[in-house]
Amino acid sequence: MKTASRGLWISVDGVDGVGKSTLANHLVSQFSASVLAPEFSDSPIGSYLRQAVQSNPHYISPSLIEQSLLFLAEFFRIYEVF
């Protein structure tokens, strides 16, 4: 696991077509030591969430707690890699 370091984690969120990718790429170009993290990892959870969000973005799991934990697990998977 990575040790804590100084820096910023900027999250860009919004509905389809509002320019999230454009904004994210612009931010990367403005910060010298920046990294653009993927939306989902290649892990089994990341692959599941990528497919689920594309097919039915408002229903991932019948349990809201399970859904939240899946997204949190995926976030920390990506966070630890970058």
C-alpha cells in the first residue's frame, strides 16, 4: 500500500456529454505532475461495474449498501495503484 503524500485528488463527475473527458484532459495538461486515473480498473469489480453502468447505470445492486461498497472498493483499488 502506498504511503500518504501531499497532493490533490480531483474527481470530475457529470452526466453523459457534458465534457468530463475534455475537462479532465485539460486539467492534466495544466498540472505538471498529474496522472489521469481510469474510471474503472481491470479488476473483476471494475469490469463488473463498467458493464453494469453501461447497461443500467441506475441499478447496480438490489442493496444500496452493497452498491456503495462496490464503488468504494473500486475507488480504493484505483487510488492504491496511482
